[in-house]
Amino acid sequence: MGWRVLLSQDAERDIEDLYHFIARRDGADTAERILGEIEAAITGLDAFPERGNIPKELVSIGLGEYRELHHKPWRVVYRIMGQDVVVYCVVDGRRDMQSFLERRLLR
């Protein structure tokens, strides 16, 4: 039996915002293609949630329970909790990730 993959409200909002950003910049077809690739990676966590690495920004503050997938430049940050994989954010990795992750995950 696989894990159940869940999206937090913040992650759902991130995906919606990302779609609109890419669609405005590069067109709806490109946005659909990129979001489809990101969503396929997220869906794939139901079989192999441990495949992601621990974000270096979180290791530096002693948090090792979160993992991430990359679809450059975007990063998908998630946590395995029992049989659930909870996705907390889908974010542009070029931003100040240390501050962003501390705000998003430690509030």
C-alpha cells in the first residue's frame, strides 16, 4: 500500500499562483505542461516519499523531518507523517529560501 499524498492549503495556493505566473509570462500551454510535470512528481510521492533530500536551509536550523523535490527552479517541500505525505509548499528556489521556509513551516 502506498502513502496518501495531501496538499496543504498553502501548497494548493502556491500551485494556483504558479500557474497564473507562468501563463502570463509564457502562455497557458507552457503553464499546463510545467504544472503537469510538478503534479506528476508530487503524485509519485505515493510510492517513493523518501526519495527527496532534506532542504539544506532546514538542516542548518536542526529540522530534518522535511524533504524536497526539485523541478528547477521550483522546489516542492513536504513531510512524511505516518502513511501521509503532506506537501507544504511549491516555491521558486531562487528566492531567500531560509526566510521563506522558516516563515512557512515554523509559524
